[in-house]
Amino acid sequence: MSHPGNRSQCGSNVPDAFAASTRVCYTLDMREWMRERMRRRSKRGPNNSESTGKIGQEIPQNQPAPLQPSYHGGDAAPAPLAAEPAPEPSAAAPPETVEPPVEPAGKIVVETQPESLATPPPEPPATAAGKAARGYVVLTIGLPGSGKTTWFKRRGVTPLSSDLLRTLLFDDITEQRWQGLVFSTLRSLLRARLIAKMPWNYVDATNLSPHERRQWIKMAKSFGYDVQAVFFDVPLEVCLERNKRRERTVSEEVMKKMAERLRPPDFKEGFSKITVVRVKGAAPGGAAVPGDE
């Protein structure tokens, strides 16, 4: 029978005490093993290379050390090289001038509003066979009462219209409290048509300023579509007179504020074609279209 004092220091008469001491011994051995492994690892210095242009990128371990030049005696510096004389400019060769790229000018078409709705629209000019576009997005630009709806009716076109959406969403064409919802839905509808690769897409809205037109142009360009503008250059007095005869009228004060915000379209906005619609026998509305003389 063995004496209790001859037992191992890591053991005990109680099984739980023996298991606890065994875990302590194992933990100490593991720590020593990890320290030895960390000491054996190679220590790499910071990356001082600027060739990659990335801060903090480490140098690969198998990359050879850069060559270091050794001079005579190790202290003497090499003699500086003589600078080569710069070649004299030739008098015969004139300095080169870089011509700025010339942007292709867009196309302007002027139409006259007919007196009768039954008058057929003019035939569109034939396009060049070599230029094939994925599709077109046409934006109308003009005040209420300038003839935008009539222009679409004469062509048998049902455009994406804010008035149509107000009727569909709120059963009221005069609803003006949800303008953000109306136009976000209108943009979603146009995006759906562009995804479906519909060739012709018309947007019936006032689109008074370049800021209001920018989102439409950006979306169309992102899908590879050409953007055209139909600008209704109609005098404010004519729009006010027509507004009085409409079922849904806009107050005269609001019409004048909209006329102050109206800016004619410009090819710099991204339009490939601008159609100017004017009233027969009436002076232009005063908005100068670039290139329209």
C-alpha cells in the first residue's frame, strides 16, 4: 500500500483536483510552445518601397534584397556625370498646337402650331442610315397652356405624364401635395421602359430649368439613349389666355413665377436635337435658343 506522500505533485486523492492540476500543467506547456514558435518566426521590417504606391503593403518574403552600389574604398562618391547639352530647337519646325476637340453641333427644328388639332404633323426628315441609336427620350419644355398636350395628340402619342399619374394615383388631376412621389414614380416608369428597350419614350412635363431636366438626361444617357427636347417658345400672354379656357387652371401669379424659371434647352445639357414650337403669327416668347437665328 503506497503512502499518500509518494503521489505526484500534479495529482491528488480527489479526481477533480487531479484533473485541475493536469489542465494547469498542459496550459504551461502550451504557453512555452507558443513562445518558442514566435521566437522562431522571421521579423520583417516596414515596407519603405514607393514602387507600388500602396501604403502598408508588405514586401514578399522571397523577394531578393536590392543591389547596393560599392565604390572604391567604400567612402568615395562617384563623379557626377556631365550634363548633355539640350538640343537646340529647329527653326524649320514650328511649335505644335493642340486643337481643342470640336463638339458636333446638334440639330434645331422649328415648327409652327396649327390652328386646328386635325392638322397632321409634319413628316420627320429621313435620318442617316449609318447612324443607328438604341432609342430616344423626348422631353417637352414649356409653360402650362403652351400646347404640349396638343402636340402629343396630333401625333397619336401617349406620353409619360405627371397629370396622368395624378389621376392614376390620387383620382384627382389637380392634386399637388405629393409632387415628389409623382415625379419619382414617373422616373421609375421611364427606367422600366428603358430596361425594356422601348425605342421612343416621351415625357410630358414642364421641365423648366436645366436642374429639372438633368435627372432625365442622366438616366437616358446611362442606358445609351439619345435625348431630344421639344421647346414650346410661346409668349406668356398666349399661355395665360389658353389657361383661362382650360378645365384645370393655374393661377396667374404661379404662371408668372414659372415663366421666370423657364430656361431654353441647350446642347451643352446633352440634347442631340432641339425642336422649337411657336405659335403662328405670334412673336417668340423671348427665350433665345442656341443656334436658332
